[in-house]
Amino acid sequence: MKRITYILFFILLVILIPFGIQQVIRYRQLPDSITIATGLEGGRYKIIAEALGEAIEDKYGIEVRYMASTGSERNIRLIDDGKADFALFQPNVIMGKQRFPRARMIANVFPEVVVCHVRHDLSYDPFLESPANGGMTTIAVGEKGSGDLVTSGVILDYFKRSSLKSEQLFLDYTEIVQGFGTGEIDLALVTTEENAPVQQEIAAKGVTKIISIPFAGSFVARNPDFHHYVIPSGFYSVSPKPYPEEDTSTIAINAQLITSGEVSSSMVTAVAEILMDPEFLARNKLNDLRKNGEAYAKASPSLPFHSGAEHFYDPELKPLLNPDFVDSTESLRSFFVSILIAIYLCARWLKNRKRRRSEHFLDKFLHRLLDIEKEQVELDEAGLSGEEAVQLERLLGEVTQLRREALTAFSINDLQDDPGMEYFLILSSSL
């Protein structure tokens, strides 16, 4: 019984050791510092990235470094090159045969809306018409390396067969605001979340208006990364006149939070928990994510989900042991298992060696049986006398007693496993 108890205790100990090790080194799965790529000043990327970083520092005490960036296209390259751990990007920057094998998705965060600001005195539709004087429309398409530039290119390419004739300016948000103030820009395609400061700044200038994108539904049908979006009248201001003046039909694309596949699952799960926290969503006005929850966060992924994000969304699929822990301790576990096997084999060999060197407890019975056999032979050689029957009866009684003692000392397992007992029984029966 004690032997079975020891075996069960040992098995339980072996099972619980990995859990204990995981708890001891859990803090090591969260890095000492992380790097978050941001975006242009005046855009929502920078605001959300910094808010996320502050929440990570407050909750986990991890140092957060911020890397300035021009936006989506630059951000995904920083992630894939391992220079940044987290970033926001819009998926339409992945074009053609571009591959980013290290990039992984965490969640959709907010819709990036294409807001078309034009000079308030522009008298023609810049997407379908040209200036009356035959000139060109000056269009701010975004800074190089930004998602604005990629999206602007897709939109202008869609209308390339119209009468659109344009001169493209690669400007950041600050330069766009200044350009409208000086009258140097006819149209600006600004792709940000609706509440981005740059949208408010342009609206506050009082020299622009917002127009719809013609045939927005058809554009979305041909470009499935985008979806149709309506900016309600008066969204940016209602006085002295609404801005925009009427509901405006446009397009949008979801900004996605991405990470590197080399970032630990524990870190990604922690970031997902912060991002999906209702207080964080409300404070940062992430209305679509707040309203639709995980359904919105997981919709239309452009990259494979990180295992840490999958653990957050599907906790019932979460393994008992963290996959990073399993991977990082695989060689260590193999080493310990090899050591245990070696210890077991050595102990078994020593036990067998000791048993072979020590006298078997059947030896005394066998020796006595041999002595009895010798006495029987001597009785036979001594000739006939009246004492042979008495002596033989005494020897027979002793054989019976020896057999009884041996059987009493043996268990049923000994009878099955020890061939010495079989030899003893055969010899005693023959006597």
C-alpha cells in the first residue's frame, strides 16, 4: 500500500512541477520593454498608440518606447523587420505579392474614413470633372509611406477614366491644414478615424467643405478591403452652418492592431485585454469596437491572428500550459525526462546486482533439501535395518514442513515471477 502511495505521489509531483515552474517564470514572459510604432501628428494612430502604451505601463509596469512613423505602410514594415512590437495599419497597404511573414493580427480597432475636403468655392466635382479653364486639380494625397497615400492612389486609379486631371502633393497633416489656409490645395483625401484632430482642424478653418465620393457602392464592390460609410450632417460642427452640410457618402477601411509573431503570447493577450476593456474603449471613443465587441475585432482579418489574440478570443481553447512556456522549456523537459529515465535504469540495475550478490531466501530451503537427499542416499547405502522407515518418515515430514514455510513466505506475485520457487517445488516433490 505504501509503495502505491509513493508512486502516486511521485506521478502527481511530476504533473504539478510544470505548473509551478510556469508560475515562477510567468513574469519573464512579459518583457521589460516594448516598442509601439505610432503615426502622423494629428492622426488617430498616434493617439491610440500612446493611450495603449500608457495603459500597459500603468497595469504591468513595462517600459513602452514609441517609434515615430508616417503610417500604415511604414508600420507593417517595422513590425515585419522586428523593429516594433505593436502598431496600427490599414490592410489595403498589402498589395500584390508583398509578403510579411512575421506580422500577425490582434484586432480591428476603428474604421478609417476617407474624408474628401475641397475648397468651399470649388464649383465642379473634382472626381468626374476638370476645371473650366482646362487646368489641373491640386490634390493632397498623403505623405509617402502612409496609408493615406495608398488609399488615395486606389481612389484616383478608380476614377482615372473620368475627366479627372490632377497634380498630386505629398503632404503631411500639418501641411494639408496650411495648404487649405493659403488656397494652394483644391482637394485633400484624408484617411483617418472620424474623430482625428486633423479633421477637426480642417473643418475649423472655415474654407472647406466635405463632398461625397461618387459611386462609393461600386468602388466598394471592386475593392473588398473597404466598406461603405456615411458621415452624418453636422458631425464636425453645426454652427454657423453644418459641416458637412448633408449626409456624405464615402468609404472606410478598418484600422487593425498588429504585432510580430515573435512577441510572446502572454504579452499579446495582455494587450488584447487592455484594448477590449470597456473603460479604455469609452475613454478613447472607439465606438465601433465598443458597440460590436469581438465580432468587430475579428472581422475580415488581413493577417493570421497571433496565438495570444486567439487565446483571448477563445479562452476555452487555451491550453493548460502557455505555448510560449512549452516551446521555451522543451529542451529542458527533455533533459529532465532523460535524467529520470537514467536514474530509474541505474536504480533497477543496482537493485538486481544487489539481489544477485545476496543470498536468496530460498537458498536455505534448497540447501536443506539437498541435505535431506544426501541423507536418503546414505540410508539406502547403509543396508537394511529396522530404522529406515522411521528415518524416511522423519525426512518426509521435514520436506513437508520446508515446503509449507516456503509457500507461506511467498506471495502470489512471487510464485508467478520467481522461477526459483518453481525449482524448489519440483525438487521437494521429487523427494
